[in-house]
Amino acid sequence: MSRKQRKRGPVTIGVTMEKYVASRFWHNFNRIERVAKDHQMFISMARTDKARNDVVKFFLEETKDSHLLFLDSDQLFPPDVIRRLLVHNVPIVGCLYFQRDPERPIPHMYTWDTEKLTDAGDPSLKPIEEWEPGLLKVGMVGTGGMMIARWVLEKIPFPWFEYGGYSESEDVTFCRKCGKLGIDIYCDTATESGHIGEVIVGSEQFRFWKAVKEKRVDMSFLKGGSDD
């Protein structure tokens, strides 16, 4: 039976909107395959850590769904994103997406660098820049498109999401908590979500940036020159 044909139970979809919502997000969101019993929760104009915690509270207290899926309002997802992530049957799995800065579109999936510590003495983040399409075990993955099993959130005490020291975002601290509890985190590198900025940043932009960084692309034409 194919991935598309498998029946699934309901999930909770949480959409947090701290600053703005791109109009194309709603067009994309309406194309995502859902079932009648899926729950949805939208939170706007709230700090991201608080909004995510409120979504988790709703999920745990008001539903019996097996999984919570965070979809951020500045990303674009495949229509079958729910099935794609659920089929792996792992504690936590995120989509592959990239930092939306086109000058540094690094993937939001990382390993922990134990040789380079933060000022707090924790391992720092090291971006993963080489991968094959499929399920990849990681140390941290962005929450912008993340599926979390219910038991994971039941195991972690409140607050699930909070900003850490030295400007660490709420998804980094969440993944640190999971790592300390021995909870595995994965990225489905075959399921990509575009990050909306001034341009849509995805794998093509990342591959070009990486080729420039590794000097496999000659960028001298950008410097101009005489017309002799």
C-alpha cells in the first residue's frame, strides 16, 4: 500500500503567526490534505515561544490526537506533508527548509558540535550541508514544519518552548531538552518546505550558495570590467 493510500488518525495542526502571514501561505495551507477529525489552532500576534506553548496546551488538554504538527505561516508545504511526516513513525521529524537569507541559505538541520561549546557550556550547532533524500537523524531541526508525537510532549515538563541564553531560539532549546531525555530527532530531507522572504529560499538557492562558498562557481563576472 502506498504512502498516499494509508489511512491515518487525526492530528493537531498548529500555526503560529508572530509578525505577518504571507498571502501565499493561506493558498498553500488550503491545499494541504486533511481529514475531517484533524484539529487546527491558529495564534497570531504572540511571541513565538508563548504561542507554541499555547498550541501544545490545547493539543494535550483538548484533543486525543497522536501527533502535533507545527506549520509556520512564512513557509510553503507539499500538499501531502502530513502523510509524509507521519509515515516515518518517529518521535520528532521536521521538513527540510532553509534560512531565508538568500546570501546564507543554510539548512535548518544541525548536529551538535561538542568541540565548540556555547558560553553556557553546551554543544553549539553545526549545520548539515551534505545529505541524501530520506530520513536523517539530526541533533536539531527547525520547528517551522515539525511533527511531534504526543508522548514526547507528555514527557517534557512545561515550558516546552522557551528562549535560551545567548539568543537561542525556542526551537533550539526544545531540541536540547529532547536530546537530554534521549528523544531522537529526524529531518525528512525528501520533504522540503520553501521559506518565504523577499525570495523563496529552497534547495536550489542552497546548492548555489554552497558551490560559491566552495569556489566551484566562478563569480568574477559580477565584478564587472572593461568592455575591451
